[in-house]
Amino acid sequence: MSDVSEARAKAIELCADTMSELIAFWGFKASTGRIWTLLYLSPDPLPADVIAERTSLSAGAVSMGLQELKQWGIVDRAPSSGERKRLFRAETDVWAIVRRVIRERELRLVGRAVQRFTDASAVLEKAIAENPEDTELTFILGRVRGLLGLATIGYRLVESFAERGLFTLDPIRDALRSADG
């Protein structure tokens, strides 16, 4: 192997190792990070057998990884001119990938938190209406409303990032303004 080939292989391996760690941190399989990185760094679409060879993953792991990446819109099939093998390429807009994952996972999670805190508030409000002298219920309601406010701000922040790719503190400023006045 030439020095150039070794350097190329080493750089791809380092990047693939890094992306697999990052991807695993986000809750995805590390192998999907290896597959995406290889495709991202490849100037041409690759067939599954080449992906398996270059990542040292089994054909089954590559097949499952490609399927998962396709479901997320992070990898797609590339048009092939006369090629019998299916070719795959990576989505190259990394911010679009991050925003898509945040919109599909984190926004849904924070939205559920908002709904559950809202439900908890309603349960407590009903209990307080029936037992107005119960100071512990009032105390808990105050804390739950604080959690609801935090979750609502979090939802707006995540939503802003997922939709625009921007992280803005406007939702926090708006919440503080409404709390002041």
C-alpha cells in the first residue's frame, strides 16, 4: 500500500471511529456512523459489499445499517447506469441531518414532556379545587408549573433549531418578559 493510500485509509478510519462514537452517544448503532462516514468521505456512491469490506462490518450489519440510515433520510440509493449492484450515497448537508434527527426525536420527546406536565397540572388543579386547604398540593403545583414552563421553553428552542438551524434565546427572553409583566 502506498503512503497516499495508507494516509487515506487512516484518515477515513479515524473519522469513522469518531463518528461511530458520536452516533452511539446519540443513541444510534455505532455501525451506522461508520457506514455514513465512509459514504460521506467517498467521492462516488458505493455498493454494500464495498461498504462491508472497507468498514469490516458483516453484510448483515451493513444491510441493517443502510436500511436505518435510509429511514432517517441520511443515506439514499444513487442512480446507477447499468450497474447491477445497488449504490448508496450519504446526505452531505450535515446541518440538515442534525436538524432532521432533532425534529424527529428530541422535539417529540420534549413535546411529550410538555403534555405530561400539562396533564399533571390539570390533575393538581382539580385536586386543589376539591381540597383548597392542602398546602402540599399547592406547593407541588407551583413546582410542576415551573417544570412546564421550562419544558415549554425547551420545546421552543428545539423547534427553532430544528426548523431554522438556528439556536436563539428568544423563547427564554419572551418567557422572562411575560414573567415580569
